[in-house]
Amino acid sequence: MAETDTDAADQFDQEVAPIKLGEGFPGLWQRYRRLPRNVYAISFVSLLNDASSEIIYPLLPVFLSSTLGASAKVIGLIEGAAESISSLLKLFAGYFSDRLGKRKLLVVSGYGLANFVRPWLAFASSWTEVLVIRLTDRLGKGIRTAPRDAMIADAVDEQQRGIAFGFHRAMDHFGAVIGPLIGYVLVLLLVANRNAPAKPEFTKIFLVASIPGLAAVLVAMFFMRESRLPARPAVT
């Protein structure tokens, strides 16, 4: 009986022992290389878009307070309203992408709208103008987010979804990391008095920040492919 128990334990150890990456599974790099082109395109779009926005938004409270004379309450109102409209639109954007069967249209429209209005921050002369721009920017985010995530899911099979979304989020957050770093370098290069930046200096930074945003829209337009959705059943 003891011998049987030992044999069973040995067999269990063999079954549950961790398999070396090179023996049982392809390497992680090979897994990423197998991701479809659409996942790479969408991820690169997110990287560029986040880099663009994160150059601007860490500087926006300073711009509002020191240049436009906005109070802390006004800055909070702008950000709260902007994020609220984005969250509300996400409830409907995914539904409409399913109904229309045209996810790319919504994704490109969302990125295009955000990156069209964002450079206008460079010319804003009042906090109300900034409010309108921020609301429109977040409107674009609300339109694109759910259809974009659905496009990633559509592009891969079930076994690849975890790594596909992981890759996308990594690229997205990488853009959010390099954006403030680029913004910091721009402040060092373009701002004479860093304690009180002048409006023309903000204008230059905001316009430079629009370059990766424009690149994001172009990649979305020309390198992303529409999802192939199953045909909707006919209503009888």
C-alpha cells in the first residue's frame, strides 16, 4: 500500500510540476509575435494618443491657474465634467458598435475628435474654452474605448485574449509614462521662468504635443482593419 501511495505521489508531482518555458510552451516573445496585426496597430495608436495627452494634462492645471486665472474649484469642475461625460458615453458606444457592425468607424472618429480639439488648448483664452475642449476630448474617449476593446477581442481567439489585452495595456501605459517625460523636456527647453510660464510657452508645448496625436489618427485610419463580425440573424 505504501509503495502504491508513493507511486501515486510521484505521478502527481510529474503532472503538476511547472513546465519549463522552452520545453512545453513557446517563448513569450514568440507569443507576442503571433498577435494579429490589428492588435499591434491598436496598441500603437493608444501609445501615441496617450503620449500626446499626457504631455498636456499634467501642465493643464498650471496653465488654467497661472495663465487663465482659474480657481481650484473651476479646475475640479472641468476635470469632473470631462471624466463624467466619458464614462457615460462608454455605456452606449459599445452597444452601437455591435449594432452598426463598424467598430473602426467609431474608434477612428473617437481618436480623430479628441486629437482635432486638443491642439486648440494652445489658443484658449478663458477657462470656459478649456472646458469645452476637455469635454469634447473626453467625448472622443467615450466613443472609442468600448469599440476599441471589442476590436482587440475580435482580432484574437480565446487563448490569445489575455496576452492581447496585456500587450495593449502595456503599450497604453508606456505612452502615459513617456508623455510626461517629453513634457518635462519641453518645459526645460521652452520655458524661461519655470515658476511662471508665459502663455506663448504653453502654446508651443501644446502644439508640439499634437504631433503624436496626429500620428495616432493616421495609424488608426490606415493600419487598423475593421472587425469581421458574424452576420446578425434575420428578424422574423
